[in-house]
Amino acid sequence: MLYFDFNATTPVIPAARQAWLDATDQFAGNPSSQHRVGTRTDHALNEARDFLADYLGCTADSLVWTSGATESNNTVLHHAHATLPDDAEVWISAIEHPCVMQSTRRFFPQSHRLIPVSPSGVVDLDWLSHELADRRPGLVAVMAANNETGILQPWQEILVMCQQYEVPFLCDAVQWIGKLPPAGLGQCDYLSGCAHKFGGPKGIGFLKVPSGRPVKPLLVGGPQEEGRRAGTENVAGVLSMIAALRHRAELIDRGEHESRLQMRRRFEEGLLSRLPESRLTGGDVPRLWNTVSAIMPQTDCRVRWVVKLDKLGYAVSTGSACSSGKEEPSHVLSALGLLPGEAGRVLRFSSGWETTEEQWNELLEGLLKARTLMEG
Ligand code: PLP
């Protein structure tokens, strides 16, 4: 099977697998225990925290281990709900992941606003600066890169605007971390990430919060993580996540993402020339080097493309993992102004660091074959 669904999740890379196995052998203690088996484990956890803090450019005491980005983002909205005044608003981009969208609706059902995006899929900075000049929300949330389209968002500019107006800023950087340089991310008030998008295991992630300030925890029942997240830490998961991140950081440092971007571009040129009725989503704006979102030529429905490609040996997606299989068009594609008929024909191809040019070429051949089979 040729896997082109890395934005949904990535296989665990060997370095991360080894780190997980080593950790289960070497750090069997509970990091909260007072004896040496426990303190050794706690020490390993702190070293991992130091590495991540250094990588992101924040202090170690501002990092909280979580079960993944869904929990991280829910924690921020829960905290905002528990601590902001009753009349506070939360503004989130119209293309946020469902875990931000739905927790916002849950905690701020009547008092949230959606920040619009341009037809190219980029958050509208003019709208935001205009609205911020007028009133102050209690929280602004904009993701770093969109999971369905790969379109990069101007989070650096939004961070500066939020700092200027003293509005806390949450950046869901799940799809950015481990793919692109992290510079500046650690300055966001809240930042979420998870291991399984960059070669680490599922079920482990982190949340960066403002240093030295309490967080109203989502999970209660223990003093772990300075009272910000109860529950025994997933030590092997953390160490495995950090091993994966170290590996990806080296590739990013060497600028290896540039050559991956060229691969993606060559695939797109091939797609548009050999399937001329296809169109790219966000084709005119910067996107993640690994993500192609394309409106495919007309067939019965997009699931047919996925099913046909699956039978031919290609794993691709119709959008976010959460939207797949549903009939209604994704909220992300709708926010970009795609009509239901167009959104229904969007396929997402997302590669990994290890994906080769030959595999991109093979995918293109697979698409042509699937098209011929569906016409026949
Ligand atoms: N945010 C974004 C942008 C994502 O792509 C995902 C995963 O699909 C999540 C949040 C949720 O992350 P997790 O699977 O760690 O809960």
C-alpha cells in the first residue's frame, strides 16, 4: 500500500520506536514517586521538557504533557471558560480543527465569532485588525497550518496583533511542528502539538501555557504537571515523541524540506497537466511541503475516488480524518467558498519525510488509472 495520508497520522519512525522500548525498560517508575526509581524517571521527563522548551523557544515550566492535541486544545477552551468574565468572546478561525471548533461551541455557545478566510484559504488579517481595534476577545485561536489543505496561516502576524492588544493567542501547530522551522512558536500564549503527526506514537502531545500562571485543569485528581493536568505521565510516549522530534529537527535544520517542496510541486504540475479538469485548493498561496488538496474531475462522489484508489493500493483522504466518510462538505472547504459539488470532489494527498519522487509519480499513475476505471 502506498501511504499518502500523513496528515491523518504517521507511522512511528525507528528512532521513536527504539526510544519507547528503551523507556519502558529504563524508566519503569512513576515520576511522582519519591524513591530513586521514580526520581530517575522524573529526571528523564524533565530532560525531555528541557529539549522541547529549547526547540520551541519557551521555558520548560510552561510545558504540560497531554494525551494529544485534542486534549491540549480542549484544555485551553475549558480554562478560558473557567477564568474569563461571563461576557467574554472567543474568536477562532473558520478553518480550525474540529477539536478547537467544537470545544469553542461547547464552552462559548453564544459568544464566539469565526474569523473569515480568503478564497485562497488564508485567515483575513484585515478583518482581524479591524475588529481588534474595536473590541477585545478573551482569546483568539488560529492554527499554524491547515490539516485539510496544508495552507499556511499568518500566525506570526496574528501573534504580534494579539500582543499589541493584550489578547491571549492559541496556536494549534499540530501540522507545522516537525515539518517546518519552529522559530517564534514558543512565544504564543498557548500552543498545541502532538507526536503522531511527526513520526511519534499516538496518544501523546503537549500544551504550552503562559509561564508561572495557573491553568484550570480539564482533568483533575492528581498534582502532576504542577496541577495543570492530573494523571500519571506517559513517560515512554514523551521520550518517544522527543526522539521523533529530534530526528525531524535535524532534517529541518539541514533545509531538507526544500527538496520535499519541489517533489510536491512536480507532482502538482503533473496532475494539472495530465488531469486538466483538476484544480488545486490554495494553489496560489504557501502550503505545507507535504500536502496537496485537489478538486478532482467529476465522478459520482469523492468516496468513489478514495475507494477506487484504495483498491489500487493507494491510501489517500477526502479531507481531515474527522470529515472523511461524512456526506456534508467539510467546514474548511466551505469556508474557502467551495460549492458542495466541488468540495465533494476534493482529495487530500499528504506525504511524509520518507516519501520519494518515485512514489509521487506512482500516485499520479494511480490517479490516471482510477479515472480510467471510473469512466469505464
Ligand atoms: N489539530 C490539528 C490541526 C490536527 O490535524 C489534529 C489531528 O488530526 C488535531 C488537532 C488533533 O490531534 P490529536 O490526534 O493529537 O488529538
